[in-house]
Amino acid sequence: MIDLHTHTLFSDGALVPSEHVRRFEVLGYEAVAITDHADSSNMDFIIPRIVRAARDLNPLSKTRLIPGIELTHVPPPLFAPLTVRARELGALIVVAHGETPVEPVAPGTNRAALEAGVDILAHPGFITEEDAALAAKKGIFLELSGRKGHSLTNGHVAQMAAQAGALLAVNADAHEPEDFMTAERAETVALGAGLTRERYMQLRRDMARLVNDLPIGS
């Protein structure tokens, strides 16, 4: 199991990184990314601290901690420079807070994030065929969300990804322990979005390949 979109108390989550990772370890996860909410005001505070946590915890945990960030409600013109800056600060996974139907995300966010080359477009709402095709071309994962509200358009996202040949990821968008997904729940999210079990297993292999290509210490 892998989850590439979770939050700690560095934004609106509940746990410090050590407890966060430990709880995922008990659930049998191979890796988890901490991707706290950020914009230009707090990115330089959050990312170095997650990088430090990964440096301390990874030699001692079966679950690898991946330093990441979620660019959240960022004006579309800022996605490109902030994505570059996030990687400079040490983020190995850059998540974009996509155009979910339950928040007033600025129109054009999905396209700006894709053009900026983020790794995951989270809860992209009613993503267009054109944007799904761009995600496929750039190898960017479209998220099927386990979070209430954001998950309302999972079926649409899965359909657009299938038509375009885009990669998919199932993530919890977890903020507290009650949000953490078991293997059974993650599969339910995928199948509920219309994926076959074979497609879900391919999704898991794609996520594992992304993680295995990252320069994460053991």
C-alpha cells in the first residue's frame, strides 16, 4: 500500500510526522507522502521540516516517508514558479489541489498545475478531456480521492483517465487517523469509481514505480 497525499499538523492535519508514519506502518504501508497545504507564504517552513522527519524516520521505519507538499488554492499563474521552488526545497512529490466541486478553486487551476509539471493532480473535479490528455502526455497522476466531498467526481475522473490513457492514484487525503485507508477501503474507492480490479492492480503498480524511482533513503 502507498498513499501520496496526506496531512500533518504542519497544515490542517492532527499528528506529528512520527506518529503519522507509525500509524501507516501498522497498517502495512510501503510508503506515505506528507503533503501539507502550502502556498508562497509557508512552503519554506513546511518542506524542510518534512525532509528532516524523513531523514530521521526512514532508517527506523518499514514505511518510507516521502517529503512532499500540496500547492493549495494557488492562483494559476503561480503554479509554475512554486512547483520549481518546492522541488528546490526538497519536495519529492508535488501535489496540486485540483478543481474539486466542493471548494471555490480558481478556474484554470487544473491546467496550470499540469503545465507546471506537478506529480499528482488531486481531486480534479470535472476535469476536461483536454486536461486529462495533457496529464497522460506528461505522466501526471490523476487522483481518485478517499475524502468526503472530493470523492464525488471520482467516477468522472476515472472515465476521463481511461479515455486519455492517464495514470491514476488512489489517495486518502488523510488529515487524522480516522481518514487513513486500509487496503480494503482503498480498493473500494477504486472499484466504486468504476475501475476493474485488474485496472486497480495496475494503478498500484504505477504508484509503486513512481515511489521506487524517488531518491528516498531506506
